[in-house]
Amino acid sequence: MPGGVGWLVTEPFKPILINGRVYGRGASDDKGGVTALILLAKRIGELREFDGCVEFSFTPDEEVGGFTGVNYLLGSITRPDYAVVAEPTGLGVVWVGSMGMVQLDVVIRGVPAHASQSQLGVNAFEDGVKVAYAIITGLKGGIEGRSYMGERAVMTLGGFVKGGLSRNIVPDYFSFSIDRRLLPNEDVNESIREIMDYIEEIRGKFSVRSAVDVYVINTIDAALNREDSMLVKGLVKAIGDVVHLSPKLMISRTPVDTRYFQRSGTDAVTYGPGDISSAHGPDEYISVDDIIKASEVYLRLIDIMLNDRTMPH
């Protein structure tokens, strides 16, 4: 993750401790979580007796999909019974699932002509604007009205736009991107089909003469832990015992590595110190006290899962 601009407290890669907060790039996402796990490992090593197995993994690639990180790791180890991924949820929130993603490029191909003879061409830009406008006014609102566990589906158009060669040429090419965030009860293929069918439907209605093609650039399935999760039950108890909070069970708005564990059948959640709204921005920070408390929650969770008679072993 690059340092970025707009920092006031310190430079991105010169961490500084001020009033109990560590500022610096990655402080919240995810050096705070890594530090909490290291503290946990130290605490476990100091115990006189410990009858259980706890494995720690530190993998890269989460920001770009996790395919060569956790995904690769799970193909190389024995599947764990439980997993906690230490992303910055905050001490009072547990992510039991994550939203999925569909990224598309809508490509419009027209016919070029000299601008003085525009009637001889087919303007890909104008047709592309019609398609984008139709999606914004006729499809986006319905999609973003859907919700699950307090989160709503999202559709973003135009993150990437390309087209045109010169001011005096009728553009024969125009493209724009669609980023669609999926709820756990939505299917990737159905979401793609919904957009494609809608574009085909509105072509005649809006007199689109250009050819319109939709290309799938990237997809990630949404994920959700199973309803009978004993890990969630244990973590809620651990948070209550240590932090004295009744945590909110939510889904992450972005895909997280936890989904790989959940898909493999592991009872897995996301929980860690830090504020996700601070991540990737200027003056990213994390509270030292939150790191320590998170490590204590993890230790209490392990004790509950291994020794609480109400939990299966």
C-alpha cells in the first residue's frame, strides 16, 4: 500500500507514538492485528500448561485478492477447525461474513467519421452515455435498495473510463467500468446476468446503434459463516468478558481473507483492533490499548474454545 498524500501528523513510513496512538501507513490495516497476534503468541508461550494447538500465519496478497496468500496456504496445510483473521473490525464488531464483488467493463463500438460529417458515423460516446444513464436511473436504485445484516448492495459506474482519439473524429470506441458489491445472499453469475440483460433491454428503448459488449474483469463470491458457529458464540463471550461489550455481528463491505477459510468449511470470523475507516488514508493510526485488549480477547477465546464445557471439542 503506497504512503499517499495529505499526512499531517507524520510521514507515512515514519511511525510515531502520540497520546497512546501509533500513526503510520498500515498501523490500523494491518500491523495492529499482526502485533496483537504476536502478543498472543508470547502470552501462550508463558503459560505453564496448555493443552491445545494454535497456529499463526502471516500471509501477503490480501489487498489484491489473497490468491497467493491464504488461498495458497489452505492448499498446503491441514484445514483448521477454527480461524480468526485479525483485520481491523474494532473491538466491538465481529465480521461473520463479507460482501462479494463483480467488476465489469462495458465496451461500446461505433463507426468513426470526420466530425464535419458526423451523420456518416455512429458515435460510441453518445451511445455509451445513453447506456450509462439508463443503468444509473433504471437499475442502480433497485440494486442499492437491497440489504443484508444492515449493509446494502452497491453499484459504482465510471471508476475507469476510456474512449475517443481526437476532437475532430466521431468516436468509434467508448468504455466504462462497473463495480458491483454483492450481499451474501446474492450470486455472482445472477448479478452479471442481471446487468447484461438490462443493457440488452434498453438498447432499443434508447436508440443505441453501436455494438455493446460486456466483459467480466473480476469476480469474488460473497461469504458468510454458518449459522451454528461455535466460534462466534465463543468470541462474543470472550469480548464480553474482556472488553465488556456486546459486539455487533456484521459483514465486511470488502472481501477479506476470512472467506477462504469459510469456503473450506472452517468456522471462521474476522476480528481485530483498529478502525477500518482509518485504513489507507492519511494519518492512519491505531490505539496501543486496543492492540493489547485484542490480544487478551484472543487468549480468552482460546480458553473458552478449549475448556468451556458448553463448547464442542
